Amino acid sequence: MVEPSSSGRATRKMTTPTIAIRQTPPTTTPRISPALLPPPPGGGLVNGAE
């Protein structure tokens, strides 16, 4: 009976991180979009890197 209990706890821990990951995409998406847009049109970032 101890083994099944452990499995149940592991599943609950995975559910918590899953919720945090879902909220992370929305926050990271807006940041990645603007960051990728400036490089192509600006071109200044590429020269500075070189």
C-alpha cells in the first residue's frame, strides 16, 4: 500500500509544476517576440555582435 501512495504523491507534485509552466509560456512569449523582431529590422545588434 506504500507504493501506490508514493505514486499518488508524485502525480500531485507534477500537477503543481505544470500550472507554473502554463503561466510561464504567456510571459516568455511576449518577451521573445519583441526580442526577435528588433534583430532582423534593426540589424545593428548583428553588427555589434560581430
